Amino acid sequence: MAFMTMFAETISFKEEKFVESLELYTYRDGNVTYEQDKTTVAYKDGRTIVKNENNVTVYDDNEVLTVINLVERPEVGLHFSLTKALFQKDFDLLKENFEMKQVRKGLFEFIPKGDVSNFIKKLELYLDKEDNVEALHLKFNNGDKITIEAK
């Protein structure tokens, strides 16, 4: 019997989200764990979001609040894929959907191309002096914005 060790990476973060339609800012702290086929976002307020295969399940203190089918809502899956690629600095994956340019040392800008441009206006990736991810800025076409700062 063979055992495979799965690599999991956990990143602590602070999230600021602006919802244009409500003119509302929200602030949350949490951790995101990336495994081979699963992403888990655990907020300190008790809410957990798990992306596994073609579904995203939202929990509040272990109670299922909703399940999102990613075939029906591809923009939700796109958000998970993009944040993972940005945190892992997977520029090859990002280049499939974005034109990438280095604005200055430590700042990369990604302009969407193809279908991605229907949802996203621009992404920015900030790196610290050691080239670790410092922050991500996502700007959506509907006016929403998300800033995620690694802790």
C-alpha cells in the first residue's frame, strides 16, 4: 500500500472588501489553506468557505449556509484560482488569462484578457523585499474591490 503525502500551504491574511452596490466595506481576518484539490478559507468570526472540485460550500460554525455550483457560477471558481495563483506567484497560470507587467520592483499588474475580462478589471500583486506576497488587490467590473494582506 502506497501513501502519498499531500503538501498543504496555510497563509494568514487580513481582508478588506468593498461592495459597490451596497457602498459597504467589510474587514475580516483569517487563514487560507491550499491543498492539491481543495482550498479552505477559515475566518476568525467562525465562517469557513471550502472549495472542493466543482463546489464551494459556506459554513457558519460548522452549519452549512450555502453550496455554490461552480459550473453555474464560474466567476466564484475564478476568484479561488486567481488568489491561489497570486499567493503562489504562479505567473505561468496567470499569463493564460492576463497581460502581466512589472510596474516597479515588488509591484506587478495583471490586466485580464478573454472571458476573464467580463468579471475582473485589474489585479495587482505586491511583494515585500524578500519577494514574499505582501498584498493582493482585485478590482472587479461591477465596482467591487478586495484587498488581501498577508500577515
